[in-house]
Amino acid sequence: MGFFKRNKKEQDHMEQADQAMNKGLSGLFMKSIVPKEQRDQINASLEMARQAQSSASGQIPITATAQVISVKDTGKLVNFDPIIILVLDVTENNGTRYQKTLETMVSKMHIPRPGDHIGLGIHPSSPANFIYMGIISSS
């Protein structure tokens, strides 16, 4: 009958964390003991991790490049990787140029510096925003 068999269904770890945080009995338990500000921070961290995962897997094409004008550390960390604020000179593939500020998580081994060229992809759930795709060339 299979009552005591282990469920072998593969599940994405991000989805598993989201379910534990927001759905079912564990989500109800989290809502009762974790303050809303901290739940919002956890959910924001999950979203940033999803973005990093999808950009690293190559699911999102590079739709713009940008030159880094300045880098500022926010003091926040996600899995020991810093969240930084980038001021960028963006050039879209159609030739449009403008300045944009982007808050993103980066690997501490590959923090962009002023003058570096980076790739940007369109955010899947918010097409008006970009996702940091990584350094294309260093200055």
C-alpha cells in the first residue's frame, strides 16, 4: 500500500523554503511567531535567491549591458553574499542609454567595481526591472 514509503518526488529547494515560510501549517506557525518585518525580509531574500538561481542557470538572456558608475554596500548578506547598490550607465540592445540604480545580491568573489561592464536581464515577474547577470568585462 505504500503507507511508510518515503516520498521520492524531487522538489526545488527554493519552493520548499517558500512553502515552509508561507503555506500550510508551518506557514501558519511562522506567521504566529515571526514578526511581519522579518517575514518580509525572509521573503525578499528568497526572491533574490530565485533571481540569482535563474540568472546563473542561463534561463534569462542578457537584454542590456551597463557600465558600473558606483558601488555601495548595504550591509545586508544572503548566504554570506553581500547585497549592494549599483549606479549604472545602462545601454539596452536597441541602443537606448540611461542611468539606473539597482540593488542586487552578488557573489563576494565577483563584486563589480566602478568601470566594469555587467550584463542585465529582464526580471521575469516584473518586466520593467532588470536582474544582475554578472560581470562581462573588467576595467
